[in-house]
Amino acid sequence: MFLDIEEPREKIGDVVGIYLIAPTESNLSQIENDLSYRLYDYTWINFLSPCPDSLLEAFAFNIGKLGSQDSILEINDTFINFFAITDKLFSLEINNAFVKMHNDANINYIAQGIYAVLRVINVIPIICFDKTDDVGERVAFQIHLIFKNAFEQGEINTVEVNPYNRTLLVLLNRHLGMNSIF
């Protein structure tokens, strides 16, 4: 059974609640509410993308205050905040992306989405972008930071990475031509 996190739900006994959610404050607040009412015997929480530490720490603190931590079986960060259209084509499903892409929050969302795709296909790319394209440069830098943090935190096993098989990730603004990169 699939239930929207924002819709009212009734208590269901002998059931494990499995959440597949974006790591947002409102979603975690709703889970806290569900846990306070003990809607499910046990709970698995799966984030569509990595949850920021600050959100996770606040969530843990609130769950501890409620005394509901015993009903959480597992919390997972996943990398599935994109839509695979084919095995070689994906979409982040950002409406009006061309208009929104100059916002820092959207730059981060785009970088997280591209990072998710790269993690799923187990690739650490060589990133190229047009130096005259501010958005491409910012997305490339953000992807670099995400990979750097993942390496530093031990999330990526360097033994699994083949240094001779590197994918080229080319970030283009749609009004630019390929000639401006090379």
C-alpha cells in the first residue's frame, strides 16, 4: 500500500512502515509525528538523497525526546533522486530548469542529482565545462565538493574505482556550442 506522507494515515498494527522520502525538514517532522502516534510497529526510513547531518541530528534529538527510537529499524541514504528514462538517459525532473538554475539551492540540487547518477553507475568522472558559463562552473565545483566529501568520509571505496576507466562529464548550457569547451 502506498500512502502520501502529507495525507492523514491511521494506525496499522503488525506492519512495518517504509518511508521513501526527500530529506526535508517537513518530511522528517511528519515522520516524527507518525512515530509519536506509533502508526507502525517498526519503521524503515529511506532518503532519496543523502540527508544533511544537521537535519539528521535534529531528527535524532526529537525522536529521543519522544522515546520512539526503538521503533526505527533502519535509516538509509540512497542515490535515487533522478528518473532513468533509458540505461543511458536520465532526468532530474526540474520544471523551468533554465529559469531556476541560477539559484544556489537549485545548483546544489542539480549537483546532488548528477552525483546520484554517477554513484549508481559507479563512475568518478572527469568534468569539463565552459569557463564562460557561470552555472556550469558552479555545478562542476559542487559535484567536486560532493565527491571530495564522500572520499573523506569513506563513503566511496577507492579500491572499487578504476582509474583507467574514467567517464567524461560535459556540462553545457543549452545556448552554448560544443566548440566553446574544447
